[in-house]
Amino acid sequence: MKKISRTKAFYIDTYALGSYHEMFNSSLILMCSLIFEEVDCRLSSSSFKVFKNLVNEEIPNNIHFKKVCVLTGKGRFQMLCRYLFSALQNLRYLILAPNDAVLIYPYNNLFGLRLLNFFNKICKKKILIFCHGEMEEIVTDLKTGGFLHRTLTWLCHDFFLNPKVKISEQIHFSVMGEMIKENLSQLLPEDKISKFISIDHSYIFNEVDLKDKKYLDLFCIGTVGLLNETKGMNNFIDFVSKIDPVYQQKLHISVTGKVENNVSILKDFGIDIIEQETAITRNEFDRRVEKLDLLLFFYPINSYKITASGAIMDAIFKKKTILALDNDYFAYVFNKFGEFGYIKNSVDEMINQLYKLIDEKEKKTFNFKQLQEKFAPEAISVQLLTELRRIGYLNF
């Protein structure tokens, strides 16, 4: 798409490190480069390195990078400091950014949201903040979780559900998908939901040649990404425990991602898991996923109503068929963009579908090339451009 706006984008990421939200952030930068005449990026050096690796080609010459300091550490206190320092930097860049630029915040830092909103009533700059899993806090009990989680939940409630908070005229939020905005409209008052736009989750689909050998002649299935109770750990264990021994001998089951609990139980079932504290490299991740015949998703049925899933984008990238429990987001993607697997209402239905696939009693082909084209930054940038025009950020 030819750049058609002479407006400048000021991209401000003061929170992400390394591979955190790597695919969304990188594709968002590319989308901005397609829309705006110039994209001034502020992000950590590790995030910039990841962006260069993902783009895998010459970086568009209208993107300019400057490094920001993002605090490291994974402890509760370190994470709290990271949130607070990020919030202060977000405010700093609000003040420093050119008045005629559109400020793009790829991460919604709840710790600095009230402050950013207050100061923008004075600065009156055009701000677009992208929302992710933090929006789940809207439907989370204030007494759930540890101190940091409870604080984030309170901050989310205090901003989005507080009738006394009036959002600055020039601040808007974006969620990933019309379905998510529709579900949010049932939770937020009209004055808040009117400040939301929606675009779909984009993805950079670079061809990667990783023709590793499979595990003998076994049918390889597995989950991708973090595995815990929220991501369907209990459903996964239920699934594995119910597989008939005859079919178990034909399967290799793996988890490619961090396992937060029940490690010993998974080992007892012979599940191939990654035993290391640090995150695996993107290359190792790709190699493990490449061996799979089927990607499994066990997210609870009532989940992903107001959050998108980046993990199913990995399935489209790898051209892998999925077998998943039904949820709002998966159904939305299938209905809007096309099927690339099987969505079932229960674990038992998933097992029956697995048997059919192993026995080759049912075999569908899916148009992954067309799906990739629909989710590419070039395609989703058209959605972003349309929304930016609608809210008056681009007037032409």
C-alpha cells in the first residue's frame, strides 16, 4: 500500500523487552510505515533487535529508531518498578512528541493511564493505545491473585469502570477484532466504549525452511505457548488421560512453551516438555512447531471474549491445522477469515476428532496462503487506516 498520509507517527514502547509481544509490535511498526510518511520509534534495543530479525529484509527507510531504557527483572518488585518507570517515560514522550504527530502506544500500561489521560486534556495530542490481556482485568475479582495482579485489576476497574473518569477527547484505544469490541460494549459504559476502535491481529509471515525429521512415524500433536490453568492446563490433562492406549502408541505429544505447574503429571503421561528457566529461541520454537501435525488449544470455553490470541497466528504461519475447544475469538476468526482446523465443544469431542484424523477417516485441506494474505500487515493496515480516518486522526 502506498503511503498516503503526510502525518508523522510517534511509536512509544517503554515496556517491552526482547520477544515480548514481538509479532504484534513488529507488524504494528510495519503498518505504521505503510500509512504514515514518517515513523519515529522509541523502544528497547532488545526489541529493536527482534524487529530486525522478524522483518528479515531491509527496514523501510521512513522508520527511525531511538533506544529507550526498559528496566529488566522478573521479580514482583522489579516488575512493579518496570511498570512505574514505563509510565513516567510514557508521560515524558507525551510532552516531547510533536503536536501534529499521532502517538502510538503498543502497550496499555495501567499504572500510567490516569496520568496520561489527565495530561492529555492539557496537551490535546492524538493518542492511540493498543489493549491486550490487561483488559481481562475488567471481569476479574479485585481480591484475586497476588499484590501486583490485584493492583492491576484495581487500576483497570478504576479507569474503565469508574463513572468519574472522563477519557480525554484525543485518546482512543484499540482492541484486536470486532468481536472483542462488541463483547466490551456489554461491560463498559457508552462514553468509554465510544473511545475504542478495532483492527485484527496482524502477523509477519516470513518463509522459514525447517524440514526437520518427525518422530519416527508418529502422529505429532502439541500445545504452543504458555501452559497454565488459565491457558487450559486442566483440560489438557483431561484430554491426555482419556486417549485410548491403542492411539497413545501412535502419538507424540509435546508442549512448546513454558509450563507453570503440574510438570510431574505431564512427565508421567510421557509429554515432551521443555525443561529450562529461560525462554527458548525463536528458531527452536519454530523447529518444534514444524514437527507437529496438529496444534492443540484448550483455552476454557468462557475465555478469550475480550482478548485476542496470538498463538493461533503461529498456527497460520506454520500452516498447521488446529484442534481447539470453542471460544468466542476462535469462532470469530474462523467465521471472518476462514477455517484452518476443528473447533469442538468438549474435550471428548476433541478426542473423537483426533481419532478420525489418525485413522485418516476425515481429512480437510485449508487455504493457508489466503489466510496469511488476510492477516499480513499490508492487509490489516487498511483496517487501521480506515479507523484512524473515522476518529479524525487522519483527515484526508
